[in-house]
Amino acid sequence: MEHTQPSEVAVVIVKDNGTAHLKILSCGDFVFDDELFAKQSNEPQWFGFYDWLRASSGDLLGICLRPDEGELPEKVVQFLVSLDASSSSSNIYIFFGETKQFDAAKSDDADFGGNLLFQGNRGSIAIAFNTPNDYP
């Protein structure tokens, strides 16, 4: 499967203190909260399908990643598990704030591809996804 790299991606940044943030960025290395994030590969990767989690109002609350077995790098899985990221069966839920109630009908993107992994110089990680179609 050939992957194309968009000019901008939605980057989910997961800090080592357990907080998660969403930023729309170009595909290069970046600094967030005084931490340098370096892209680990120049080619987009396949981690599996994902859904952007939305409130009834349409606001983005988080992301649900449904990684294919063996596709999500083990260091990412271990990092998320160490922070107690919510998981249900094979789904990994990452929320950008305290609100964890989402509207399932508005959160069924089944998007895929465009994944890039970034490693922070202080131990955090960031994963790039295709930008949601309805993101302002």
C-alpha cells in the first residue's frame, strides 16, 4: 500500500505527565512546550484505523486508535500503557482534556494512514494522523 504524505497533519502529542494535545503542523520536526520532537521516519506509516472523538457539538475531544496487530511500535504501546491511556479491547483512547463522553455517531471516521511517529527529547511521543475533514 502506497502512502502519501500530506502537507499538514494532525499531531497528537502525549506528554510524559499524561496530558494529550492536538496541533495541526507541517510534517517536519517541531517544538512543543520546550520539548523538541524529531520525526522517526520520512515515510508515512500504517498503524491502523482511527476515529476522531467528537462531542455532540462537533468539538474534537480525542482520538480512538484501532491499531492493527504488530503495526503500532512497541515503544508507543508501552508509553501509552504506562500513562494509563484508556483501552477497550484493541482500541486505544487518547483524550485532549477532562471530557471523556463523546458522541459515537459523530465519531465514526474510520480514517487511516498518514501516520508519523515523533520522539520528544524529554521522553514524550507524538503521532501524526490525517487532519480531520471538519477541523477548522
